[in-house]
Amino acid sequence: MQNDQTGHGFDHILRVVKNASYILEHESQPADPMITLTAAYLHDIADDKLVADPQQSEQQLQQFLTKIGFSAEQNKQILLITHNMSFSKSLEKPISLPFCGQIVQDADRLDAIGAIGIVRAVYYGGAHQETIYDPAIAPRSEFSKAEYRDLTHETIINHFYEKLLKLAKMMNTATAKQLAHQRQQFMLNFLAEFQTEWQGKK
Ligand code: ADP
Ligand code: NI
């Protein structure tokens, strides 16, 4: 994560871990903190948009977990979460995650919205040579994972309509839903202000 230039650096990981611990503390349903926080720390290690060979990265992850003393069962639980929690995965093969996984998914999604979410989207868009905005390109409403990853006609502003504004409603836990509310409002205000300035209104 150290050399990441797309908004998935170690600072992202630390925020996701913090979000996950906050959710763990505030949910009445219990979840195993060791599984939840380990999955939060390692959730991007084998992500197919970040590493060249995700399968190999998953194998290394399993070997690492075994080496530091995780059981085969814990290993399986962590891998199930990290393998299935991403937004792009849900476009391809949605599965229902165990509660620990739902927490990590919410924690990751919280870091994709609000002020941090805006900066990360702009940073990612810059790293991938996306256009900032083009009113002639409408946001896509339905897409496969391959189409989602095809950035030929993607704009940074459209990414808000295609993904980021949908996340608040997709949160699993009541705690994350509550946190998402203010962040959603902040993005909506940002987009309204962006339009005002783009159109040259004063
Ligand atoms: P996941 O890891 O859940 O599949 P994504 O790969 O969709 O999530 O995105 C992770 C983060 O990267 C997003 O929250 C956003 O900040 C950024 N991102 C992904 N795709 C785009 C895009 N087309 N334009 C701008 N930012 C993007
Ligand atoms: Ni992440």
C-alpha cells in the first residue's frame, strides 16, 4: 500500500480499521473483533485493480496468516470477506457476507464517501487520466464489472452518480447508515456547488 497513487494507500487502510472498530463498538450484535479488524487491515491486499496477480496475492495472504498463527478456519473466514466485499465484486457475483464482513464492507464504503470520498475519487480519476466532467456524457445506470472498469468515457463527476451516491443506501449496519448520512449530504452539496460554478452562475 506504501506506493499506492490511487487513494488506496496505507492511510486508507488505517481509516477503514478505525471505521470498523467504531462500528464494532456501536452495534449491539456481536462480531469477532480479530476477524473483523484483520480483514479490515488486509482487505485491499489482493484487490484485482491494485495487484497484477490477485490469486497469487491471496495465496501469499493465506501463507502469511498461517505463519502468524491464524487457524485454517480463521484464515477461511478472513479470505471470504476480503475476496467478496468489494463493490466491483457485487457487480459480478453478489454473495451475502457474514456480519464481520458486513462491518468491513461498511467501513470501506464510508471511506469512499464524504470529504475523503471526494478527494479519493479525484485522486483515482487523475491517476487513471479520467476527464473531470463532460455534460455530454451521461452517467451509466447499469454496468457489468468490465464496463465499470472501462474508463474510456468515464468522468470523475459521473463516478459519484454511478457509485458513490449509492453507497449510503447500501450500508449494512445501522451505525454506518447513520455515519453515511452526513457524508452523503456533503457530497450532494459539493455536486450542487460544482454545477453552479461549472455553469458560470454567480
Ligand atoms: P471496490 O474496491 O469496492 O470494488 P472500487 O474499485 O469501485 O471499489 O473503488 C474504490 C475507490 O476508488 C472508489 O471509492 C473511488 O474513490 C475510486 N474509484 C473507483 N473507480 C473510480 C472512477 N471511475 N473514478 C473515480 N474514482 C474511482
Ligand atoms: Ni478499500
